[in-house]
Amino acid sequence: MEILGILLTPVVEISKCLLVPIRQQIGCCFHYHKNVRGLRAEMVELVRIRGAIRNRADEARRKGETIDFTVEEWFKKVDEIESDVKKKLDDHVEDDKRICSSSGCFPDLGSRCRLNEEAIEKMAVVRELQKHGTFSSVSHLGPPPSIDQTLTGCFEPFESTKSAMAQVMAALDNNEVDIIGVFGIGGIGKTTLMMEVAKQAKREQIFDEVVMTTVSHNLHMEKLQTEIAEQLGLKLDETSLFVRALRLATRLKLEKKVLIILDDVWERIELVQVGIPHGAEHCGCKIVVTTRSEDVCNEMDCKSSINVKVLNADDSWKLFKRFAGNIVDSPTLHTVAKKVAQEAGGLPIVLVTLGRALRNKEPLRWSEALKALRTSKHEEIKGMNEKVFSCINEIEGYVKMHDVVRDVAIAIASSDSYGFMIKAGLELRYFPQVENSKSVRRFSLIKSKVYKYPDRMEFPELRALLMQCGQFVVNIPNDFFTGLKALKVLDLKGHSGILPTSIKCLTNLRTLCIHGGSLKQASILGELANLEILSLKQSSLDVFPVEIRRLTNLRVLDLRLRRSHQYSSYDDVTVPPNVISGLRKLEEMYLGKSFTRWEVEELSRRSFANLAEVASLDHLTTLEIHIRDYNCFFVDFISPLQNLMNFKIEVSANTYDSEPSKARRLVVDMRDDSGGLPKRIGSWARVLLKRTEQLHLKNWKGLQNVEQLYEEGFNPLAWLHIFNCGINIICSSTFLRNFVCLEKLTIKSCSECEVVFLSDNHNIEKSMLLCLTSVSFRDLPKLISIWKGIDPYVFQNLEYIAVVKCPKLLKLFTPMYAKLLKRLVLLEIHCCEGMVTVMSNDDDDQLVAYSQGFNGNKIIFPQLEILMLSDLRNLTSLIQPKILLDFPSLEWLRIELCPKLKQLPFGSQSLSKLSKFDADRTWFEGLEFLDETIKNCMEDCFEELHFEEECNNTN
């Protein structure tokens, strides 16, 4: 036994040593697959997190923000680990294939242990990256763009500009020169030249910072400081100009070499007050000043002054040809084109403007332009004369307000020949003085602050006076208008208080505008017997001026007054009787919601105006009015507004804030309707219904269909909105022919509506409703079908479909309808608890035939960008029978509270543009996909929803 023990002991010890690693390797085999699956799942989660953060980063980039360095590094590490994990997972697949292909089917224990350890190691790295992927913010505002990133427009190195640019660059290189002046006539191209200099200086790193700002005619010190500071990334919050200057100077001194370009300077600027150090204070700071006058260069102590000259003949022709086109070389145009270019006097702005204006014009227009140039008056104004401006006006109709063009326009208009006096946008302590007041025929003080007006104006030939003061109000002296007997146009926008009594002296006044004012006593307006246009828009009145009845020449009356607060009304201000009827020449009347109380019946004693007075105005073509009493809708008038072509009429006890629109609009709200419908609507209403473009019907329980409202049809109607009415169907199928222009249909809160479009006639014209692009059906508890028996081609131009709170609707449309919705952009369905599928065949024989004619296995919605489905508790599918759906343009997909929807039959072309997918995570993970790439695409755009019950908040 002892011998046996001696022999066995070594064997046992050796076996123990061998069994430990074998047991470890077997353990690796058992845990290997679990760890690989875990690594794959963790990697999927990391990719999802990366997709969400990348979406935030992309949005930040679009806003011009800079992505944080830590986020960029995190993206880099995620990309690296994704590549490593993919390789390891591929190794795992290859290992499994090798094992299964071998005869013994035994794994390589050593290889499995190695792969298992690597999976555990990578999984730890992935989890760490997940942990670090919770960024509160991913970006920050970057520094302001450098000037070398700006565009210089149409800069070309002509002889004059090349020479000037070379001189500027040489001066910048001269250490003895700290302030450089660049001067030349307006429109010569100084600004474009200096932008090119700035770009070159920055590009060649001559300066660390380059700043360029426009000073212009009226120097605003605070604005100038702000513009310089912003380009340096500095924010100036102080109000003191002195403190702001110190802060700006301190910032500029941080730069070793800095270039400041002050463009369009008109007078000396104290650089110290701005905060620009130079000379001994900052040897590295160079200032370039552009101006029209060499005198300004001298005032600014410029060490070097450079003159930018006009273009020579060759360069002028080259520039003109660039904008007029090669057609100028044609035999029919070459001679006249050369002469037109010569008349521009070598000024780039004139050459460019004339070239653009005459481009592609026939030879006759060129000859007319040349004649206009040559025959116009020669009056030099800062290097540019009236004939150029006149010609541009004549052939182009308008000119962009380059500073030189504006100066020319004002200078020409202010000459004795034209009689303009323009002092707009200025701050004036005293009223402008005029040497020759008899020559002034038009005077503009628009947006100017005048602190003191003269007691009396003496301008015997003045025709128009524009005194729009905005929010700045100063009382006008009582005798101010006494010397303006010839005045025809007076604009007092913003005037508050009592009108000066001297306004009655304006016996020739034709137009008076007092917008946004507060008129304490408007009765004096009755003295202006020749007035043709009176506008008190957004003003307030204490009492309606009954004296207006004396303005028998009035053609336009605007009394859309201002409410004191959002929910106030004008019930206390009414139109007195027999005032409106006296304005026999009235063509346009705008009352808006200002006066809502109107008598409907003819009474012997009336406290306010009757609607018959309005209807009696034979020349009235435009009317905007609000009427509280809906009984007026059923009243006949002797003169039923036959000439009315433009109108916004609201018949309602309430006032609604409607969206601005130029369309002919009629709103009828039967708030107190008990359910009955009078035998017929009034004559005036029938006239207007034939012309209405937007019709809103509200709270009309007795209205069962719109055909019942007006049997002759609504041919011009573009928008139809029906709210809380008794309709059960919009109209009969034959009446649909009367909606040839209908673009938008909205039906909301109609408790009896069962079918919207219904036809028992299988020969419905395909041309009907082809203008219809938008339909919205909301809160229709009995709706069972939207379109029944109607040819699908009728709806082929729909772009927007919304269905909300229709609990009995089982489906939206058939596959045949879906096939034809090529232009659909947005589809939203909410809170339809009975809906089982969005698309399915119909039992109707005709629609079954349509569906049988549909032989494809796929439906494509080529233009659909947004698809929203929410609170559809019984929805089991998007389409029955199962057909693939492609959405190549889909950008936003939102699906919520659709628990029975288990599959999304999206085709291979779907979701290529998807950028946002909102859904519940648990629901999404339970979906079945025919194509794994679709799932991955949705995963990348996934944003989890956390929602409560939706329908109570759905409009």
C-alpha cells in the first residue's frame, strides 16, 4: 500500500494542476455567448445615445455654434470602440462557423477564453462611454466670423482699384503711418475695395484681428462701439460711453497687430472717445478711414491719403458688359451700348445699375435710355448727376438704396425744381429752417423727433406734409397750419391730444391720416369739406364725430380704432344715425370691430345707424365691418351692395381675432340659434355669398348642409370653415360642382355629421375639387366616413389631412385613394378610438373595383414629410391587406398611444430623410420589422415620449 501511495501521490498532484485551467476554460465557454450578447446589446445602446447626441450637435452647428471639444473627443472614442466591437463580433461569427464546419464540433477553448475576456473588457469600455454620454450641453457660441470669410461681391481688380489697393497695402506696411485715408466720390467702390483689403490682410496674417464697420452720415457712438466690440468677441453692457471706450481700448491692446476700418466717414471722429488706441498708445493698431472728401482725411490726421479714381473707358466697358450681358457686342446694340456706358462717367455703381436694368431689353429700350441720359438736366451732386438717377428711375422703376443713390435722390428732390424737403429719421431740437419756403411743395419729417415746433408754418405752395412722429409726441401749436392754405396731404400718424384749431384752415386738404393717435376732440374734422381720404386707424375716440356727415366728398373712410386692452369692445361708441348715408361718394369703408351695434329693422326713432344706410352707398366697393345681431343676415335691403367687390364682414355677437387676409371674407355666427332656419337669407347676403372667398359658419344648429344655405353655389370660395353646426353632410354630390375653387375645408365640433363627401352618382366628374389641398375634421362624434362613393381622383391634390376626435371612424381611406395622394405632405390622426386601420378596402362595389384595379404591391407617398398618429387605441395596422408603404420624403414620424400596432410595413425607400422619430421605448422595442435597416434608421432618430392622456388637449 505504501508503494501504491508513493506512486499515486504525484499523479494526483499533477491532475490538480491540470484541472484548474481546464475548469477555467470550460467556464469561459459557458459564459462566452452571454458576454458576447451583452456586448452587442450595450453597443446598440451606445449607438443610440450617439445618434441622439449627434442630432443635438447637428442642430447646434446649423445655429452657427461650436461643438465642445469633450463632445468631439467622445464621438471619436465611440467610433473607435464601434469599429473594435464590430471586429470582435465578426471574429465570434467566424469562430462559430469554423467549429460547425469541423468534424468534431469542439471549440478551441483557448480562443474562446481570449474572445470572452476581450468581450468583457470592451463591454466595460462601452459602459464607461455610455456613462460619459450624458452631456448637459454639447456646444457653445464660437468667436465671431473672421472678416476673411465675408463676400466682397463684384470686386474686380481694375486699373484704378489695383493702384489704390497697392497704395493701401504699402501704407499698412509702413510703420510710420497709423491712420490711412481712402477718399473718392460716392459709388466709386471704396467699400468693396476695403473689404478686399481686409480679407487679404487677414489671409496673409498681416494683422491678428481685422475689424470693419460703417459710420455713415449720422454718427451713433454707442452703435459704433458695439459693432467694433462684437467683431472682437467683446460684449459691452455699460451705458457710459466713457467706460465703454475704456473697455474697448483695453481689449484692442490685447492684440499685437490690429486693423480698424471705418467706412463712410463724413466728419472728424475722436478715436479716443470711441476707444480706439493708436500711435504711442498702441503702435500695432492701424486705422483706415474711407470718405468722399479729402478734407475729412485731413481732419482725421491721416498720414497717407489715397484717391480712388473713376474707371477708365476700357474698365468701364468691361464692368458694364459683365452686367448687361454679351448681347452688347451684337451689331444692333454695340454702338448704343457703348454710348450708354460712357454716360455713366466711370462710376461702378452707375455702370452696374444701368447694366442690370437694360439686360435682355429690346434695342428700343436702349435707345430710350440713352435719350433720357442725354436730355436730362446736368447737375453734379458729389460726383453723380441727376441724369443718371433719372434714367435709372425711368428704365428700372426702382433703385436699391446704396448710400450714394439715397443722397442723390434726396439732393435732387430737395432742389427748387422738385420742391422736396426731407428730414427723415433725425433728432431735431428745432423745426428745420428753410431759406426759400415758397419753393417747398413736399415736406417729410417721417420718424424724426422734433422737440419744438414753430407757432406757425408759412409754406404757401406746400402740397404734402408728413409728420409721423412714432412714439415721440410734442403738442402742435394751435396756429401751426394757418399758413398752409395749399396743403392737400397731411400725415399725423401718432398724434395725440386735441387737434389744432388751425386745421380748419386747410380747405384744400384731400387726405388726412392720424394713425395710432388719441383724439380728444374730432368734431373739427367736419370743417374739412374737400377731404376725400380720412384714416384714423388704430386711434382712439371718446365720441364718434357726427360732423363727419358733412364730408360729402369722402371716398375712403378708415375707422378701425384701437381697443384699450385685448378684451375690450366699442359698445359704448356707436355710429349715430344718418351719418353714413350722407357720404354718398364713399368707395371704401373700414370699420373693423370698432362699431358692432347696428340697427337691423327700420325704426322711426333710432339711437344708432341702420345697416340700410351702408347698403345705400351705391359707389361702395370695399367694406370691413362687424355686426352683432345675426338677424341682419335674413334682412332684405333695397340696395343690396351690388358693387361690393372687397369685403371682410363678420356677423357675430362675439369678436374673433382673425388672421390677416386680403381675401373676401364672410363670418356668420348664429350663437343664439335654437335650431330653426329662416325661409331664406337676405338679398345682400346672397349677393356676397356669390363673391365670398373665405366663409366661416359657426353655431348654426339649423343648418344641415351648405346647399341649404345658398342653392346657387360658391364658385369663388377657397376656404370653408364649419364649426358647431347641425350639418350631417357637407352637400349633395351634384352640388360639389359649385366648389371648383375650394382649397381648404375645416369641419369642427359638428355633432350630427356622419359623412363629409357622399355620392350616389358613379359618374362624378374627375375635375371637381381639384383645387382642394387641405382638409381638417375635428371633434365629429358620429363621423363614419369622410369620402364615400366619390372618385378618388377628385382628391389627388390634397397636401394636408388632419382627423381628430372622430371615435366612430374605422379607417381613413382605401388603398386606391392612398395611391393617388402623390402630393400629400402632412397626415395627422389623433384620438380616433374606433380606428382599426388607416387604409383598407371598402365594401362599396365601386371602390372594390378600384381596389381590384390596383395591382401593385407597394404604395408610395413621394411628398409626405410628417406622419403623426396618436391615441389610436384599437389601431392594429396601417394598411389592410398588407402592402408595403414607402415614404422617401418623411422627416418626422410620431406614433404614441397605439398599443395594438405591432408592425410598420415600411418599404426599402422609406425613412432615408427621417430626422425625428417620437415614440414610447417599450412599444418600439416590441415592433416587428420586415427590414432590419428600417429599424436601425428609426433607432438613430428615436426620441422617447413621456405622455399622458392626449385627447383632452387636442384641438
